[in-house]
Amino acid sequence: MADTDVNANAYEAMGERLPDAAVAAAVRTQVGATVEVVRPLAGFVGNQDFLVITGQGDFVLKAGDAHAVVSEAWACERVRAVGVPAPEVVAVDTGRDTLPLPYLLMRRLPGGPVGDADTALESAGRWLRAVHEIEVDGYGLLTASTRSESDGSWGSVRGRESSWADVVAHPLGRLADLVAARIMDEPLAARVRAAFAAGAGLLAYESRGVLLHADLHPRHVFAEQGRLTGIIDWGDATAGDPAYEFGRYSRAGDDSLALVLRGYQPDRDTDFDRRIVLYRVLWSLYALVWEHTAGGDWFAGHVQAVRDGLRTLGA
């Protein structure tokens, strides 16, 4: 972990929220506009997110881990390059020149989050196929190469793991920690281990990783007057198996997933549905690990998703 990340985590550990005035000053410096409103946004416990309304439009500022900031900016720019309507990156500051945390500044997309049954989800599915055509080195959550001491630039972005098998294995290796923290009980952990042992072949993925949003759900799909305006929040962008994307999205429900798949038109085999459920459980396990590591407490919904997924699998 880079020194910038250690300092950022220390700042978070102190429980200090970035002052609105400091956020306003940073945005004013970056865009040269008068800031009218700074409003905190809900999000992952490890980030600090703000909506900033200015005389030159609305912006979203995300502050937190430097590698995550750089990786999200890279993902947004990479998908925009192939036409995907993702947020425009205005600035990336990892040097703490204007705030005590690294941050990413983006223009806010027009419109707002769609509902679970919005037809704009079909359009999102079509764009998702374009995202999945982008190949990425490595597997797992994206991370940036170490920052250069000479000019402050960052190197290439890639997945953190050397194989998809390592990505699948990681949260399974943290089950003992979740049990020790009383987030789940040992019988449930044992059922998880058994389910993934039985389904190991379904999650075997040896092709080169492709870019995944990896946290797609209706609230991250924006539309205006029935027209898709963009896909937001690329902070969990991952390199790996496209089916993992649908596992995560499936938490929105079967009907909502069907809309996305109608736009995407995936190749289906006889194990497609079972693979999606396994990946839904895997994503929920990751969510538990991330929340626990970051000191959060949003556990109940993820634990229930694990239980429901195992029940669907008959495990």
C-alpha cells in the first residue's frame, strides 16, 4: 500500500469528514466556477462523496484511496472512448494539493436513477456489452501502478490478482474473519464453502479478463424522460468474467435482470442461471469483507443475500 493510501486511511479512521468549504475551494480551483452548494452523498464507507453545484454545472467529487481514484478515472475514460455514456472526468488530484485526500472530480450526468423496471435498463445492457469487449491485464479490482517520484504520474491500470481463481478464492479465505466478527455464523460459512467447492467448475474462467463495472444496479443507471443518460460509479471496476457482472446485478431481481440481459443478449449455456447465482453470492461475500474492513456495519442485507443464494442453489 502506498504512503498516500496509508494517510488517506488514517484520515478516514479519525472519523473526519472533509469540510464543505474545503471541497468548495478544491472544485473552484479545478473549474474556476462559483460554488453554490456542497452536499454530501451516501456511498461506500471508505469514500467521501459530494455533489457540488456551481455556476458552470453540477459536479461529483469522490475522495478516498489514491489507487481507487486513479482506477475509477481510468475506467470512466476508457469506456467513454468506446461511446459508453459514463461521467466525464474533470480532474484527478492524488498529490493533496487542494484537499487532504486524493480525489476524482466528474461532471454530474443529467437525469437520475432509474427504477427496477425502467426500459432504459435495456440500453444499459447494450452498453454493457461494449464495456465487456475491453480487455484488461490481470484480474479482480483495478489498481494503478506505483506513482512516479519524478513527475507524480501513475503507471498502468490492471487487475490486482494474477488469476480469476484468486479473485473467487479471496472472500472465501476471509470467511473465518467474518465468523470471528459475528457477521455470519460457522454453519452458514460451512454451507458457503461447500457450495463453492461443488460449483468450482462453473466459475472457472481462464480467458483474458475484460472490464466490468462490477457494481451495476438500477441506482447507477441514469435516465431522463425515458432515455438513458449514463452509467455512474465505476469505483469497483474489475477485470474478469462477464458473468460476474450479472451476478452482482441480479440482486435487483429477476425481472430487472431480464431487462439488462435483453439488451446485452448473452450467450447462454445450461449452467448460465446457476453461475449467476454463485456470482451473486460471491459479490455479497466481497461486500461483507469490504464493509468489515472499512469499519462499516451494512451487513444484514448482504448476509441475507448469501442465505437466499444458497437456498436457490439448494446448498
